Amino acid sequence: MKIGIVCYPTYGGSGVVATELGIGLAKRGHEVHFITYKRPARLTTFQENVFYHEVGTEDYPLFEFTPYDTALTSKLVDVVRYENLDLLHVHYAIPHAAVAYMAKKILLTQGRYVPVITTLHGTDITLVGNDRAFAPVVEFSINKSDGVTAVSNSLRQQTYDYFNINK
């Protein structure tokens, strides 16, 4: 398979889990494309079947903060189309699953379907998910994912406890 992985490229848990998963999949013969704003910290040496696509972030005088979500959405559309990806696996509901949903909808207008798998990490549910400003987007993103995984059984249960998960 050709798999796109979206994560934060830092030393934090999601970056580590996503990168190690991608490396493991690549060793099994899958083609893995990391899509993020910086090369993942754990991706330090050449790995066969592993590719990196940098999300460019430009400063615009109009915006106080660079619209990373929009840049990531466009990059996902481009990589899915040009690399012919079979699947997007995103780590974190927001912004990554929300962005993947928008990219998926854009691709559908072009006749291209790509499933999205979301892996939830603790911050998704216990911190960001508890913030009323983000909770509706977290819940929506989880429910619109084609598949959802969690890094632990307790996080899975907290997700069901905190949100109205309908699938």
C-alpha cells in the first residue's frame, strides 16, 4: 500500500508512535509518505520506502498566524493525487483529522476517494477535547474518520465517555 502519515514531527508521543509505525510499515514493503512541517525527529537516516513531504508555511501580512491547516490540506490533496496514496493515517483529531476530512472532500470533487484513519493520543481527548472551543471539531473529526485507533484502552474508553461517538 501507499500510505500517507500526518503527525507532529516532534519528540512527543504522537511523533514517535507515527514515525515508528511508518518505519515498520516500510520495512514490510509498504510505501510510506510522511506529510508534516518538518522531518520527523525519529526519521534521522535513509529508510527504504519512506518519503517526506514538507508542508510549506508562508508568512502573509494579512494573517497574524500562518494558516497551517490550509497549507496542510492543500499538501495532502497534492500528495494523495501525485503519489497515488491508498490511505491517510493521521495522528491527532485536530488539526490533522479535521484537515484530512477537508482534503478528502476536495479529492472527492476530483473523483478520487481516500480513506482516513485517525489515531487518538491522550492530548486529543483529555486536554484539547475537554476544551469547549475544540470539542465539537474533535467529535466531528472522530465520527467522520473511516477508522479510529487509540494508543490505549483507557483512552478509547475516555473517548466514548467524553464524546458522542456514533461509529
